[in-house]
Amino acid sequence: MKQQSNPVYLILLIIVSCILLFRCDDDSVVIEKLYHEYFPVNTGHWVIYNVDSIVYDDFTGNIDTFHYQVKEVFEEKFIDDSGKEAIRLERFIRWETDQDWQIKNAWVARLLPSRAEKVEENIRFIKLAFPVKINKNWNGNAYNSMPEQTYRYTDVHKPYTINELSFDSVATVLQKDDKTLISKEYQVEKFAKNAGMIYKEYINLKTEVDGSVISGVDYRYEIVDYCNKNLNN
């Protein structure tokens, strides 16, 4: 005689299977790594950059070059107007390495679960979007009044060496790459785990059809030293 299945047993089996299925789905979300380490906001964290810039003046015809250093110090955390935690980023400048630092200005940085923001000259940019993945893109101007600008990861989690500093994991964010017969715009930033931004290139030029520059700016930030106190760097 064929044994019949117990209905109660079947119901319990279905319930347990559903629970396990949903737990697996939840775990897949929880264990996905966001890589917030690319945007450290520890109090006391600081970075020093060498800055090289070229300014083309179409009115005078002058081409001026500048070399100086900028130091960014993550100074103090506070609750901003939106009720979220942020940190004041004090920026210093010096023209020679043996000079004392002079205060330049203050920016604000904010790390949220899905994004990293920086307020530069009162303009808020989304510098990183999480999780960090190759080809992931977002609107870097989503929280300011500027036109939409698509940022995109072109390289992630790769080693990189700059000014004798070696980083195991670096993410590259291409912010803009537009070129016409009369203009060139290129913006890119690189972020290293536990160091933050280690490289920035900004080009905004007006050109002749033959490629010669009429006016604009071309500058680069390159990290030369940093300290993340939480890591004893």
C-alpha cells in the first residue's frame, strides 16, 4: 500500500525552504562590500599634495605656471543642516616646502552608506558611489545646480604607485572627457584605500582648430605624504 505524504510535514518543509531562501537573499546584500575605505573621514587624517598648474590668459597672451603644496586636514566632525554627520576639511597652502602652512579655506566632507560627498567652494559633489564597481556611474552634480555630469569608475581595486608611495588598492573616477575642435575638458580623480584622493587632474581649455591653446587652466594634484591615525601611517 502506498504511503501518503503528511500534509503538515509538507507545509513545514515549504515554510523552512522559504525562510532559508530569504535568508540567503538577505545575506547576499549584507556581505556585499561597499569599500568605504576609499573615502576615510577620520578626525586627524591629513594628506599633502604637490600641485602643478598652468594658466593660459587669452587677454594678455601670458602662460603662467605655478608649483605649490596643499595640505588637507580632517579636523572636526559635526552634524550638518540635513541632520547627517559631516567633517570639516581645513586646507592649507605653502609655496616652498620649508615655509609654514597658511590657511587657504575650509571644505566639508560627508560619508554616507551609498555615496561620498565633498563640498568644494560651497558646491557639493558626489565623489564616490558605493559599492565601488567597474563601470558604475552616477551624476556627480546631483546635489548642486550645475548641469548633469556622469562620473564613472574606469579602474578599481588596482595597485598604484605615485611619488614613491605605493597603494595596494586604487579606484579611478573619470569625471569628464570631452574634446572638440575648439575645446578640451578632462577631469579624473584617483582614490586609495585608507588614504582618500591621491591624484587629481583637471583640464579646461579653449583651443584653436590646430590644437594650440587660447585660454583656460590645466592643473594636477599628486599625493606626497599622508597620515591616517587609525592605521598609524
